[in-house]
Amino acid sequence: MTVERDACLVLAFAKVLYVNGQATEETVSAGERVAHALGFRATIMPRWGELQLVTRDGRGLQTTASPAGVDMERVASTMRAIDKIASGRLAPDAAAKAIEDIAQSPPAPAWLFALAAASGAVALGVIFGLQHLPAALLILISAGAGAVLRRALGRVSENLFLQPFCAALLAGIIGAGAVRFGLSSSLRLVAVCPCMILVPGPHFLNGMLDLFNGRVALGAGRLVYAGLIVLVVSVGLLLGLMVFGVPLPTDPIGRTVPLWEDVAAAGVAVAAYSIFFSTPLRMLPWPVAIGMIAHALRWAVLSLLGASVVIGALVACVAVATVLTPVSRRTHMPFAAIGFASVVSMMPGVYLFRMASGLVQIAGGSHATLELLDATISDGFIAVTIILAMSAGLIVPKLTVDRFSGRSAPGITGR
């Protein structure tokens, strides 16, 4: 009975990490560390929808667990509790109560969540060349109202796709109205920016991490889930735009902005994403500072060297992983909390939305041209290559830093 009780405790700790956005390898390593501290050896096997624990004598337990959430406050609190268990400062009975409290801890307050969504969307608009105050105010209102709507829907439905769909639909309607009344430029930033904050960057990156570590089924599951979110956001956005018959443009993605504007807006966007992820406030300075530096590097690569957005994202992610890998280990901050927030604003949401719009126009047939087909294929290709570049930029430097530091990092390397 003692072994079974301890196994349940191990599984409870692993589940909180798993469902709140921790990298799979770190989740597995942390769970096995708890088992070792409790005096037995166990193997944790994650799959989409469940976690299974098998003890050395062959006994097994499993629990339902879908890695669909991101709450870094819970992740950080769980990792601190594991440190206490490993050092003998937290007894099993107290640990069971602690992990139960952590699992039920509330997310960021609704007002702060809405403020982060609104400010983050405006910041992304500035990065893409937003120039007019009325458009900025509409983005602020649209993204903030979408965040309030998402929280309200979360209280009445557990459907994973209803919240982003409805928020995107609202953004599309407001954006289409802005175009109809001459309050939005040809870039359609009023419609696109509130939807860009809905792109599930951590799930894309965690999925690529799983594929890199050979967890093919789980990595594919994460990527499919992230892709489905992008799909429902795209459908909601396009349906909203159709209210006034407004398409997304096929002209350039954005305008060039001065370095200081790009860096300042990046700081606001990173802070907003950190709040989305419920990152503890004490951790906030690191992703904000490094995210601003990363955007400065990206700006230099694009504007001074004339390189592509793919190379810009790669350089930025390499810098983030190189700096934050040792920082996350020395300060015991989850790399997922500070690393993902620093770069997730570079996720290619606008390319994905433009590709979806192009596919709809091509399917309609009336506006299908070679130029539209070429632009649609180009947007899809750029989006995929940016995600691959960001993943490689985070994984390879982290692996290198961990290896040269003399300790394998559970978040990247295999078991």
C-alpha cells in the first residue's frame, strides 16, 4: 500500500507538469526524481491523453492527462516542491497536499489576462508597422474583448477549440468593420493582430522537442493539436471578415519599423505572453530583457543584412537558448517559462492566416490566379520553415550548453 500511495504521488506531480506546458523530458525526469526520493524506481511513459507509471517490479498506474494547457506558475511551484522532496524538507503526506493545492491554483486574474491580450496585440501591430492611433485603439478593444470572451466561455465549456474560435470570429468582425469604414490599412492589422496572440507557440515548440527526442506519437499529437487551434482561429477570422466581404491581402506582411520601436514593442509582447502563460512575476525580467535583445538581433538581420525572416528567427532563437539555458538551471526557473515567452511572438501566425485565406479564395475559384497560388504556397512554406528554424534554434544550443556544462538537461536529451 505504501508503494502504491507513493506511486500515485509521483504520478500526481508528473501530471501537473505535463498538463501545464512543461517539456516532456523534464516532466519524465522530474517524476522519476520524486520516485527516487521516495525510495523506489519508476518509469513514466507519456502519451497524448494519459500518463502511465510503471514500477521496477512491474506494477503500473495511469491517469488521464492531456498536455493542452500552459501555466508556468504551477510548473514552477511543482518544481520547487520536488526540490523540497528530494532534499527531505517535504514529507510525502505534506507533498500530497501541496501538489493538490498547486493543481487547483487559479490562473492570472481575468482583468490582467485581458490587459495582457490587448497590449500584446497592439505591440505585435507595432512590430508589423502599425501607424495610426484609431487602428491601435481598435486592436486594443478587439483583443481585450476577445480575452474576456475566452474567460467567460472557459467557465461554461471545456471544449478546447471554442474559445480561440469565438475570439478570432470577434476579431474578424471588428477588423472587417474597420476596413469597411476606412479605419484599417491594407495590411488588415486590426483583424490579424488579435488573432496572432491566439497562435499556440508553446505547443508547436514542445511538439518539435518531442519529435527531436524520438517521441514521435506524442510530438505528432502536440503538433496536430496546435495545428487544429490555428485552423479554428483561421476559420473564425475568415468568417468574421466575410461579414463585410473583406479578404486578407497577398501583399507584403508588414512595414519596416525603427529599431527602438521594434525592441520596445517586443518587450511589451513578451511580457504579455508571459502573463498568458501565468509566468511568476519574479521571472518576468528575464524573458522580457532577452526577448528584447532577440528582437534587436532579428531586426539587424532583416534590416541591415537583408536576410530572410527565417534566418532572423533562427538567429534570435539561438541567442535566447544560449543565454537562458544556464540561467534557467542556476535560478531553477523552467526553461519553458522563460525561453518560450521570449520567442513566441515570432511565431508565423500571420503567414498561416494568409495561407488559409489564399486556400479559401483558390477553392472559391472566382479569384484564383497564378499570383494568388504562388503567394499561398509561399506563405505556407515560410510558416513551416520559421517553425523549424525556431525549433532548431532553441534545441541545438540548449543541447550544446547542457553537454558542455557536464550535466544532461532533461528538457532536451533523451533518457
